[in-house]
Amino acid sequence: MNGLHGIIFSYEKEPGLRELCRHRMPASLPFGGRYRAIDFMLSNMHSAGITDVGVVLHGNYQSLLDHLGNGKTWDMARKYGGLRLLPPFADNRKYQSEEFRGKMEALAGVRSYLEEIRQDYVVLADSDLIINLPLADVLRSHIDSGADITCVCTANGDFVENATYFSLSDDGRVQETRCAPHTASGFRSLEIYLLRKELLLRLVEECEARDKYSFRRDVLGAMCGELTIRGFVWDGYAAQLRTLKEYYDRSMELLQPSIRAELFCPARPIQAKDADEAASYLAPESRCVNSLIGDGCVIEGDVSDSILFPGVKVGKHCEVHACVLFKNVTLEDSVTLKRVIADKNVHVLSGRTLIGHENYPLAVEKDSVI
């Protein structure tokens, strides 16, 4: 969509993800057997016809750089525009090594990039949201309503810690913004916002001049009276990956056919970087039930209700139940894993048993040998 430009924020660390994000940003967190978290928002933008996207980076982003490359996977490898990676080199703060305090401070750090945007409208989005959203519909709704800012939100009643909640009027106008309340009330923000480029630049300038850094507090909350802010209520599937428990639960939800059908609908495909792996091999004596298996896996044991990324090896007489095994995990013979998340290149020696609780899954750090 030539009139819409994408900005994806990938600078925040999520301490609730613990071992899974010790060596990577949440944006590059593997999900669903072959994807990374950022693939979903990039694919949403690609499906809406967006060709120019800037990814705001900070922290340990090497894994994300390797994954994104030049953006060819999402048809964003272009001489002019396309996918632009925005590390904090233009950060003018006194302590550049510190993380951005909020979205407005991050945008101020890439202000020269914002001034070069060719499109009239900009969509701001987080990188850890698992969703298949028709952004073209959001833009049409934004233009038709005449709003200054359109906020994508959901009526899902599940409480999310540190989230933003809106009170909406009958015509969809945001009447109140509540940041990090103790209980869920109203519509929960999915941290997707659409507004004009000129307005975005003005807000960045005003916030920078007053040392304001939070989009939700200093813009949505403080300027609710002077700006027309409306909500776009999304009633489809949406999952934010903020804690280890959330990651595990959302991964297990993918084993439900109805969730997969909604999230991976053919009309708006989710694009992922090719793994370039051979076909998986299931030995005659193996058993695989209700699981998602990536390419290049070798399974000689029993796998049920699990998600295996490419290159996983499951030895003879192994039992794998309700687990998420990242790329190149190796299980020697006679290993038992239940409710375990094993990061990349984990090696479990023969005869070992690892069992987590359904409310507290066990996470094994990258490159560990058990």
C-alpha cells in the first residue's frame, strides 16, 4: 500500500522470557516450528502492500540481523525504500548504551529516517505480536473516521501485565487510556498505532523538547483531549509473547486446527526465511501424534503434542510430550522430555529425564548439554 509506511520496534528486552531471550531480542524468538516472532508483523505489512519498513533496533540484535537480511523474504529488498534496519547509531542521549525508555525516545533517535518517509501514513507496531491483521482495513477505517490516531485493540478479557487498556465510546473514540492497571478493564491495546507522518514528526519533536519518552502515557494519555484517538477493535487471534508461560501456552495453542487456520490463512500468508533443510525422517518404529514437525528432523522415538523446529534429532526409545524443541536440538536414546522448551543446539545425553509443570514449563538455555 503506497500510502502506508511501517515502523517496527525491536529494542525492548523481556525479562519474563528468561533463558529464551538471553542471547536474542524477543523479535527473533522462534515460534510455531519455522517462524520468528517478527515474521508475523512483517508479513502483515507485506500483505497490505507496504514496501517500506524501518526496524528500530537496540541491544543484542545480531540474531535479528542474521534473520532479516535484506528483506527479500517479504519482498522488501529494494534499491529505494524497502526494509531498513535502524540501529541506535543516531542516538544523541548522554548514555547511548542504555535501552530506549519508550517509543517516543526511540523515534527521536531515528528522526532523520522519519523525515525521509515518502508515504502519508505510518503504522507503528511491536515486533513480538503474533497476529494476522488486515492492515489495509485499519487504514481505511482510520481515513474514514477522520481520527488523528487509530489504536488497534482487542476485547479479549485475559489480563496482561503492564498492558495498555482503553475505554471506548459508542462511536469508537478513546475516552480514557490506562497504562499498566492492576486489573483488566475495557479494550486491551495490541500496540499497533496508525497516524499521519506529519503528526508523528510533530509529536516526536514535542516529546523530545519536554524529555517525554512514552507513547502511551505522554501521547495517548496526556493528549487524549486535544487529539482525536479512535480504536479499531480486532476480534481475531492475537498473542503477545512477554513471559515464558505465555510463550509456552501460545505455542501449544498452535496444535489446535482452528487457531492454525485463522493465523495462517491463505489470503494473508505468513512469510518465513527458508530453512534449506531436507525432508524429515520418521523411523518405522517411531510414533508422532498431534505435532508440528519442521524440515530436516530425524525421529526414532515417540513424539506427541509437541513442536519441533528444523534439524531436531529424537533418538530411539525417547518420549517427547508437550515440548517445544528449537533448531538442532539433539536427544540421544532413552530420553524423556515433558513440558520442556529447549533452545537452539541443546544436547540431551542418553537416559536423561526432564519434566516441567504445565503452569511452569522447564526452559533449557541455548547450547546446553544435559
